[in-house]
Amino acid sequence: MLYLIGLGLGDAKDITVKGLEVVQRCSRVYLEAYTSILTVGKEALEEFYGKELIFADRETVEQDADIILKDAHLCDVAFLVVGDPFGATTHSDLVLRAVKLGVPYRVIHNASILNAVGCCGLQLYNFGETVSIVFWTEAWKPESFFDKITKNRKNGMHTLCLLDIKVKEQSLENLMRGKKIYEPPRYMSVNQAAEQLLAIVQNRRQEGEEPEVTENTVCVGLARVGAMDQKIASGTLQEMTTAELGGPLHSMIITGTLHPMEIDMLKLFALNKIIFENC
């Protein structure tokens, strides 16, 4: 059987008891290593689980899934995912491939950033569509996600922004030359995301729009949610460009209409409580 097992958001101990029992009896255990990261490394997980882990990068999961599924109809194989197994569409693809090969599967869920963001005090049922913010390049500066934020804001809904992760990425030059040389890992910070959002705000104004999101829109920055040193900061979009949240992973929320209780909760994490006086 193929087991898809969520690891939660913090460290090795965040796996469920059920998940740990399955891992310890599996013949092979793969660790998905590109949609998110834990606060501890592979070695710490191996020590706690008592099991050797096999790294599964994007190329393996998306192009060579048959390697993971090999003999999974004869023995138990585990596929470990930071957060919850279905936080990324890639993992649905793995399930579909397993079914096509006649391999039974089972999912063991865990906490995900999609529900853990409630730690900042915003009510989960007040969130609209989640968006991803990617690293811009000189030649590629997508803005389509901004329209989704605008739609959420018009409906009074909050927007969770998942920030880009670049792991085992190749430069354009190495890609064109066919060289398997990879760039160092990069994780987008709240500061970088806020700067890109502000650039879009300026672009829209130059096009004659008055954007729904402005420098003064209330936002929330979150770092290392689920870890002992998690950090939360609330403030304006402008303030998010300089908020000090420490190391990865970061997420950001663009708020919609705020309930009085949500405002009281955000004040606990405020960079400047004055901004909440007129909310």
C-alpha cells in the first residue's frame, strides 16, 4: 500500500502517532522535499522515526513517480509531506498514478498552514481564495494573483498568501546548457512579498486604477508557524516591508473586513497599535 503521511509544521515530533506507526513498518519511506520545509533536517527525522528516509525532489515526484510506486502493491511505501498531504496538487497526481497502477493508498492527515494560520486570530471561515506569490525576475513579473486578492477584499474576505520556495532550481544558463547545476535554496520573506505587492499597487495607479489594496491595508506576517519560535506581526502593507520575522518559512495575510474580535487579536501582534484605532 502507498501511505501519504502529513508531518505537520514544526519538528520531528509533530507526526501523528498513527503516522509514526506506519512509517516504522514501511519498506521504503520517501520525504517530499520541495513544497515546504520543517524546522529540522532529514537526519533529525531519521533519528526520531528510526527509519532511513529517501529524498523525493520535484523531478522525482512529477516525472519519475513510478520509482516511488515500484512494488507498492507488494510492500508498504510511505510518502511524507510537510503539513498535510493534500496541500499541493502534485500529491493528488501521485494518488491518481497509484490508482492507475492498481496500488491501494491511504492518507494520514496533519496540520497545514491552511488551518494553522488561525493562530493570528483571524477567523478561518473569513478567508477567500488562497494565492501564491512567486519570486519576480527581470523578465517575468506576474501580477495575476493580485486580482484574486482584490476579489477577496471586495467580498470582505482575507487572503492567505503562500510565499515562494526555490529548492533545487537551475539557472536559465545551466538549464539551456543541460548542466545539472543547482542554485542555492531561496525562501521568500514577508518583506520581499510586501515589496512586490507595493510595486503592483504603483503599477495599477499608473494605469489609472485605485487599487483595493494600498500601503495602509492591514496585513499579517507569519514565520515558522507551528515551531517553538513562530513569530507573528500585524501592521500595514508598508510596515511589512521592514518587519523582522527571522528565518523561513514565511506566509502573509492581506486582511478583508475585520470583526472586532479579530482586531483585538491582531493588536496582540501589532507593530503599531495606532493603525487599529480606525478599523
